[in-house]
Amino acid sequence: MPITKEQKQSCIDKHGDNPKDTGKTEVQVAILTTDISQLTDHLKSNKKDMNSKRGLYLKVGRRKKLLNYLKNKDVTRYRELIAQLGLRK
């Protein structure tokens, strides 16, 4: 269920400055978003998997904290990121 190396590397290439830039906030949020979408698909077919549901809640909370940090630090980067990832409507 975890994301593959290729998916992670594509998130890094798309949102990072260089191929090894995993610490940038945008990259972390993109990786978490990919992981959250996979966990959501898993939980649609496995409704009673409470351990994965807890992991999903933890990842959503971590992504929310990172987005709040980015919004407080630089609003333009925040708006660009949520537009690219399609998080808000």
C-alpha cells in the first residue's frame, strides 16, 4: 500500500527544486497527498481495516499542519500548491 519509488520520485521532480529535494514543504505535501489517495482507495474496499484508517487520519493531520505552515509563511506558494494538487474547491 505505500507509494512506490517511481510515484515518490515523480512528486519530487514535479514540486522540488532538484531530484533529491525531499525536505521542501511542497514535496512533502505532494507525497502525503499521493499516499492519502492510495489509502482512501484501499479503505473503500476494506471498510473494517481500522489500522489503515488510523494511519490515514495521521497522514491527513500531518498534511494539514504542513499546509498551515506554508499558508502562514508564503500565501502565494500555498495557493499554487493547492491549485496543482486540487485539494480545495
